[in-house]
Amino acid sequence: MINSVSIVGAGNCGCAFAVDLEKRGVKVLLYAHPEHSSTVDAIRENGFLGATGIVEGRFHPAVTTDMGEALRFSKVMIVAVPAYAQEDILSELEKHDTSNHTIVVVSGNLFTLVACKRIRARYLLETSASPYGSRLLDGRKVEQLGNIKPWYSISVFGFKSVMPIASLPTDIGADLRADIDSLFPGSLQWCSNVIEAAFYNFNGVLHPITAVMNSGWIEHTKGDFYFYQQGMTPSVTKIMQAIDNERIAIANEYGSQVVPCLEQMNIYYGLNHGSLRDFAKMSPLHSSMKMCPTSMQHRYVVEDLPYVLVPWFELGRKAGKQSPFIRSLILWASMINGTDYLGVGRNLEALGFENWSLEDIVDMAMATSDTMDTELLRYAERDPAPASKQATSRSYVPKSDLVVERAKL
């Protein structure tokens, strides 16, 4: 049984985890990187984190900006930061011994395959998405809260009933699986490996194409429309379905029999819609909230595209898949935001797999505690000086050698 948890990241997901776990009797420490500490600073000043929605009350997690303190607090750590912030967290973890820790990354987007070459945790786990629907409310901006101090409240308005998850090494025992399961609001769906789990991140199917095809409306209204109900029109969901079909085809090449996006979304939320358009139009949670980007620099593009669609496309490229709809979407978004997402995203080079065969990649993802050292040694021999950090941006040049080579235009 897990009695304490360190949560890395004091954003929407991290704070939702903190209040939900404290409500269920688990001691929580909430860590924020020293350069992004406004929420933990406010909690420290006020002595509580407020919660509304399906979790209500005032909660009192310990807070810190010291990674060493977070690791000492518990042997179980949940990393709940955006994918583009994972490098900062990994750089902090590298400074410490994590060999006795189980680290769960929510959501991972193949973070485990990057991290396993730089830290040696007892187990690295990753989920396909955040289990919560939640939003931080800044007390300074919500007048009706009537508090002059800069305190924060987390609104937790829903959670997924099932959450895909995987472990590296893969031989995680039944007892630890049950303990990890107890930390989540719903049940866990254990995937065979972390690559399979990454193909269950449906943000890559739902968000980038809707943002790109509604870019004019987003820029004109600054996000003042219903992203799901109004943005996912019949034409948009036709392309969305094509992207989902490509996702499934790539996953099959890696031995993962993933289900269609619509089927899994119905499972997540206990629904029974017959099409992606019906889901977008009638899902009580998604159709009733705007959840719309205010610009094209929103996480629906700058996170879901380079850290979800790019690794899908690159794994497909390794398997000989052209994936024209995913490829085109990456290039459109790159042009819109002036960023070469194929170059700066979690591509094969960033994963360390540019020179690996598909079979070798699968062997790495399927490594057990007994074979992990062998796989890492093979990695070191093949790629003796891997890049430990990705660039944060790269200007998009339509006819650059990199884009032409990667996209095979």
C-alpha cells in the first residue's frame, strides 16, 4: 500500500492528483521547478490548495522546489508536467539516485525511452494521458472567491474511468501494479510496453487537426467558441478519422493492437456514440465547455503535435509507413507557427533510435529487469554520444533539407 506520493508539477493535472490523493488519505508533496513555482509559492503562503467540483475542500500538501526533498518524501513519484517541460525535470532527476524509486509520468509520450538512458529508476511508468479533467483557478482573477491573497483553487470536473499505462522494465509485479492502480481515480489498462501506451494518446487525433482547420476562427475570436462541439465539424472529423487510421496502422507494425479513438473515448467516459462527430457534439463534458485555444501557440499544437504526432510519424517512417495525413498536418502546423516540428519534436534522433531497426526498438521497449542492462549497453555501443537535450525551437523553412528528407516530399 502506498501511503505517500511526491507529485512533480503544480499545474492542472498535478494539483488535481494532489487534492484527490489527499482526500483519499495519501500524504502528498507537491514539487514545482524553481523557475515555475507560482502555484507552490501561493500554497505555501496561504497554507492550503482549494478544490472545487468532484473534489471539494481545502487541502494541505507539502510543497517544495527542491527535487532532493521530493525524492526523500516518497519512493513513488508522479511526474505531471507538459511534455515540453519534461527535459527540465529529467535534468533535475539526473542529479540524484533514483534506483529505489518508481516514477510514473502522466502523460509520457515515450518519455521513458528517453529517460531510461539517463536515469536508472526502479521502474519508469507512463500513461497515455492525464486521468483528470481539471483547471487551475487563480484567486487573484476570480473575484467571487473574495480572497485578496494570491491563492489557487483546482477545479476537478471529471476523470477517465480507464487509463492506459505501461512500465519499463516490463516485468512490474502484480502487487506494485495494484498499488499504482490505487493512486488513480479510475482503473488502469496495462499495455504490453510503453510504445503501445503512447499510441493511446488521443490528443494527437483530436486536437492538432481541429486547431489547424479552425485556425482562422481561433485567431479571430481568441478562442471564443466550443472547440469540440463547433470546431469538430463533419469535414474536420473525416480527416480526424484518417489520422486515427494511420495511428492504428503504425501501432500494428510494432505489435500493438490498439483500438480506434472513438471506441476508447466511449470507454473513458461511459458513452456510446457512433462517430467522432457525434462524440464531439454530444459528449456532456466536451460539448458543454469551450476548451478552445486562444492562439495557435496553445498546447493542442505546441505539445500534442511535436510530442504525440511526431513520434507516431517517425515510428511509422521506421516501419516504412508514409502516413500522409499525419505528415501533412505536421507540415501545416510547422508553417503556421514558424517551427520545424519534425526537427524539434520527439523524433527518432531524440529517442536515440535513428540507427535502430524496428525489431531492436521493440526489444528495447519490451526489456525486463534482467535484459535492461543488455539493451542499454547495446544502445551505448550503437549511439555512443546521443544528444541529451532537444532544441526548444527551430525556424521552419519550407524547402530545408531536413523537412524534405523527413517528409519525403
